[in-house]
Amino acid sequence: MTTAPSPSAPDTVHPAPAPQPLVRQPVVRRRRSSWIALGTAVICVCGAAGGWLYTVTSHREPVIAVARDVPMGAELKAEDLIEAQIATDPALKPVPAGDLKKLIGKRTTVGLSRGSLLTRSSVTDEPLVKAGEQLVGVSLTPARLPATRLSPGQKVKVIHTPKESATGSDDNTAGQTLQATVIEVGGPDNSGDRVVDLAVTQLDGTRLATWAASGDVSLVIVPAEG
């Protein structure tokens, strides 16, 4: 008797799964985050600087300014000065407005222009006539004065310019000079002559008075030392 072949066992081997595509993980770029942090820091610094600049420029303080032109050597009057508001600046050192009354009566060491700020170096308490000097008044015709306006405190050279004598002989002191300081300039009289008060040394006081009595004096402005 023949036996029927037994049925073959079912194939239990599963097919291999298809390969999955490789998924790349995103790479974190640290360089980009560093630039972001740097930009944030720059913005913060600029904001702080802008706030500081606004605070500095918006803060104003009262100071003393010049209300009108004041010549060198003049005594300051209340109407010469005015209060002004300026932004704080370390480079500027004007006199605070609270000291305005203290400046009245002080003498200017330089000419002051209207609208300028007053500094402490532009005024002084020192008198124009120093110890050991004499004050001599000299009457001068317009021809013996420079056309430039003379101011108190200005340095001048006094020149002896005698007229020719009746005999025709020349004065041996002609052309001699003295150094002097202008103290006061009087107004012109009917003929245009002016009296100028000059401070000279005690040794030169008598000589200048002698020249002035004869009307033999001319003035020359001495350039300021630079």
C-alpha cells in the first residue's frame, strides 16, 4: 500500500523589512546663537549710552553771561551781566549764576563780548595802579592819540615829542619814551582833546608830568604779548 506524501509544512520565514530612510537630526548652530547674543548686547549698550547722553544734554545749569560789550579794564556793573541756562559740559567752566552779585565792581582783564560766558579768569580784584606807581593825567589832542579806542589796563608807550623851540635848537629829550598803563580815558572837550590817566613808575612820574605840562606827549599802543 502506498502512502500519500505528506503536505509540506508552510514556509514560516518572513521577508526582510524594507530599509527605512535615514533621518538626519537637525544640527544646532552655536555660531548663530552667539551672533544673536552679541547683537542683543550691542543694543543694550547703545540704549544705555543714548539714555546717558539724553540725561547729560537735557540737564541745564544757570551761569553768568555777558549782556553787552565790556572793554578791558572796566568795572563790571549789574547791567553788564545776565543769567543764562546752558547744558552741562566739563569743557566749559563758566561762573555760576549764584555768584553774580560777587562780580559787581570787579575789573575785567580782557574785553568781553555780548553773549559770551563769563569765566573767573576774565575778572580780577587787583587795582590798576600797583604799589610803587604814580597816576599822571595827560591832556592829548586827537593828533597825539591813536584812532583805536584806549581801554583801562591797556599798555601804552609814552613818547616825548616836543615842538621845535623858537631858537631852532632841538630838545635833547625828544624821542624819549616811557612805559605806562591806561587807567581812565576822559571824554573829549570842545576842541576834541582828551585827558588820559596813566600809571607809571615813581621814577617816571615827575618826568611825565613835566612833558604833559608842555603838551609834548604822544601815545603809542603796545601790542599785547601773544
